[in-house]
Amino acid sequence: MSRISALVAERKRKYIKSIMFKTCLAILLIAIIMLTAASISFSNSVNKVLSDNLIRLHVIANSDSEEDQALKRDVRDAVIDFMQKRLENVTDLEQAKTIINDDIVQIEKIASEKVREYGKTYPVKAVLGKYPFPTKVYGDIALPAGNYQALRIIIGEGTGSNWWCVLFPPLCFVDVTHGTIPDSVKEDLKNSLTPEEYAIITSAENDGEIPVKVKFKIVEILQGSKIKFSGLISRIFGPQN
């Protein structure tokens, strides 16, 4: 075989290897894209269902100063104490929303009283609307990131760290620091959600399963990713020298 023939044969082998590599990589990228799309679709579907059945409480501090954060916690406690009484025995979401809307002025008044106790003149704004939340775990219940109905209370400039919980059904009113939620509260959740929806937000009982809070966190990362597959693919399959 002449030197030229050997060079041609070598180039041909390299070309075939390159094609095979790109084909395998393309299959892998397609699988990743399909898995990502399916995961995001799953998260969005679950979030819509939960958003339609839950109301969260979201308290935003004036700033991250130690005093403003302490004030935020006192406002939180005062509002939770008030809403616990107002939402007692309420099992209907629309009724809960009506009560919250009717009490907006009173909620602002309660929060403003705490502000004055601290010697501050911060304005307080309370609004019931839809707002974005990250993945959140309440004991052994996990909620995926997404937009949720929430009672938002903004103190002053509202630039400090925030705090949130589930106002309806009443997860705000229980201590979840020990990793579990009372059966009575879980029963409220079951009454507000379908069996399938309740199963989705409950952490896996089998140690061999991935807890849903981990699954939701993975989806949250995928949703926030700025990776552009098109740019990567164009680099891989662009003109070769």
C-alpha cells in the first residue's frame, strides 16, 4: 500500500470513529433533553395541583439586620396566632381565601403593632396572591418549587431574608423541627388533596426509593439551569477541519 493510500485509509478510520462518537453523544444528549423535559413537566403538573389546593404564608423582613429579623419572627408569630383562630375547623380552600381577604386590614394592623413595639415606623403591606417559592420541606412533607397562592406580608423595604410556611391546610401551626408532622395535620392534607397528590408530596417510606424532596430539588436545578443545548450541539456537529 502506497503512503498516500495509507493516509487515506487512516483519515477514513478517524472519520468513521468521529461519526460513531458523535452519534453516541447525540443519543445521550437526546436522552438527557427528554428526561429534563419530562422532569420539568412533572414538576409543573404537581405544582399546579398543589397551588390550587394550598395557601402559604410568606413574611419578608425589612432587612437582614438582627433587629429586623427578630421583628419578622414576632410578626410571623402574631399573624399565625391570629390566623390559627380564624381558620380553625375551616376545610374549604375558597372559604379560607375569603377569610384571609376579609382579614387583610386586621393582619396589617397586627403586624404594624409589632413594628411599633420595636420603635420602628416601617409600613406593612399584606396581600393574597401567587408568588414563587423554592423547594421546601416541612418535616416529612416536601413541596416542589413553583408559584403558590400565598398571604405575603412585607415589612418596610422588604429586602431582608424571608420566612414561609403552609397556612392552609395548617402546617404553620405545628412544630416540624423534629422531622414529622402530626397525623391530624396529615389528615387535613389528605382531605385537601387527592390520594395521588398526597402520595407525591410525602417522602418515600422505602429506603430504596429516592425521597420526593430530592427529586423535586433535582427538578428545581434543571428548571433554573441556563445551559444551552443548542450551542453545545452546534459545537459538536459543526464543520470539521
